[in-house]
Amino acid sequence: MSMSLDGFIAGPNEGPGNGLGDGGHRLHEWFLTGADADHKAVSGRLGGINGQVVDEFMATGAVVAGRGTFEPAGGWGGDHHDGVPIFVLSRREPDSEIGKWPLVRYVSDVRTAMSEAKRAAGEKNVLVHGAGTAQLALDAGVLDELEIHLIPVLLGQGRRLFENLPADQIELERTRILEGEAGVTHLHYRVRR
Amino acid sequence: MSMSLDGFIAGPNEGPGNGLGDGGHRLHEWFLTGADADHKAVSGRLGGINGQVVDEFMATGAVVAGRGTFEPAGGWGGDHHDGVPIFVLSRREPDSEIGKWPLVRYVSDVRTAMSEAKRAAGEKNVLVHGAGTAQLALDAGVLDELEIHLIPVLLGQGRRLFENLPADQIELERTRILEGEAGVTHLHYRVRR
């Protein structure tokens, strides 16, 4: 997740047509610049440290995403990257064609989504997409690692990555710090259990 | 400021006798261990990268603190370090002896506090102490740099460093990242204006 130093992953006033909230695009500038439409356009050719990090998340073996991330993104055209399976966390069945695409499966609870995604990914990592899903996975004890792209900006207001978690202290192991281009710092932690 | 990865500088249920909130002491373990009572006890002898960072903030030429930080800390015995002046941000006059100590001055607005502290500090930096004061200084445009000691823990609940700021995007320049001991990462940014 790309997060501002003050903890936001989207600006205020999120909504249809303003998916990242006011000013939220600032958080994704480090890998989406100019004409690049999405993550697929930049994978493999960004270069540098930021490119290495993008290539890593594009080398994952499965994706778990909340419905609120998946559907506004148009389901990534049915393929997030390389034809890996996409598990969509949703309490309701899909109500449009998008949910019936071959790589997509709707799953109603985060434990099932994560365990099936891990099985599908085999030796590879699972990409967890969206703050709500990350929070649920963390709270359920099924999130193993955190990779945060810390953006050198304060948004002041918006949607936070870490919110609505119980007051349970969760210890982390710092596993890697990379100083990326454009002032972005990639923080990698393992969740201790 | 020492901040958990999820943005907290104190745990929940802060109050008299529980100044750092539940579990909040975890955030200060990196420099206060065992018998060390406060920052003065460790200065100059912690060593390593964490010691370097402590020594830096103990080499500042003035302190600006909120009354809510200063008074519960017992006014640091009248001397935060090295006899530098302490400017206490408060809308009210001091109502106890603590506010009348020689190094201490109560000031009612953050701009005055910061400009007088900068003048008193001369060539040295000013240490801004407390989240509320940092927020006010940031919002007033008189905070020049941010040094965050990022602690490898999630608290889930508590008091945030960044809260109640307006939705004004503030760009930062990343000036230094230090990987300290015990998984603490020291992030240094300059505020761009």
C-alpha cells in the first residue's frame, strides 16, 4: 500500500469518479506517471528501486481484494497480472458479469480468501489489495507481511490504512527498508505471532 | 516523536498516572530501558544509531512544548537538558510554581513560541515536544523539519501524531533514513514551502 507519512491511503471525498479521493493520486505518482494507465503499463520497465518493488508485487501468485477495490477498478479487465487468480472479499454474490470472469472468485470471509489464495499462489506471495481487506486480514491473524510505500507528503485528511483495529498490540519485525526514488521509502515488516 | 507504524504516539486511555496510555511505553523502549528514568539518563551513553539520534535531540538549543506535555512530565525538573529555555504553549497563565522556574516561559500562541525559541536557540535546532504542539506548528507553517522514530509495532488504538489537520497537502523532502537498533527507523523530512 502507498501511504502518506500521516497515514492516509486516499484523500477526502472518495466516491465514484474520485476513487482515490481529493489529491489521492499523489500517493501513486511514484509508479504511475504521465500516460501510464495502471500498474500493468509500468511493470518491468520502471527501473530503479521503485521498479524493483513494483516488479515484486507483480510477481505475486494470487490477489485478494475487497469488492470496494475490485469493482471500481473495473476488475482490472479480468486479469490483475499474469493470469493469477483474484479472490474478491464480499458478503454478497456478484451482481454483474465482472464477478463471473474466469480468474475471479467471490469469497465471503477473509480467512477463506487468504487460505485459498495462499494455496493457489504456491511458493509465491499473495498480494492483498485495499485497506479494508488488509485490516480484516490483520485482525484475523492471517496477514503475514506488510509492505508500505511511504510517500513524502501529508494529506491532512482522507482514508487511513490503519483504522478500526482493536487495541491489541501487534509486534512487527522490520525486514527491509529501501530508499526509493522520488522520496518514497519502502518499509517491509513481518507480523510476529 | 516516537510513533507506531499505525501512527500512534500514545496508547488508549491516557490520563493521570497513565501518561503514555495503555501500552504506550512500548514506543519509548528504544531509548528508555530498565532503570532509566528519562531522556537525561540515557543521553550520551546509549550508543549506536539510536544513541546518535538521542544525542541530536539533546543538542537542541530550545524546547517548545504544550502544557499537556510539560506539566505531566513535572516540567522535567525545570531543565529539559543543558539549561536551554523551555517555551510552554498555554492559553492560561501558569497556576503552579512549575511555570515560574527560571528557564520556563508560558506563551499563548505557537508562532510566538516558535519564533522566540528559534531566536533563543541561535544556530541550534529547536525541539518541538508533543503531538498537539507539532500539529499547531505545522498548521501555522512554522515547523521546518519532522523527525519520526518509527516503532515496529501496531497499537491499534490511541492518540495519533497526525490528526485534526486541514485537508491541505504538505509536501515533504526526505532528508535522512536511519535504520536504528531494535527495529526503530528514524525518518527525517524537511517541510517544503
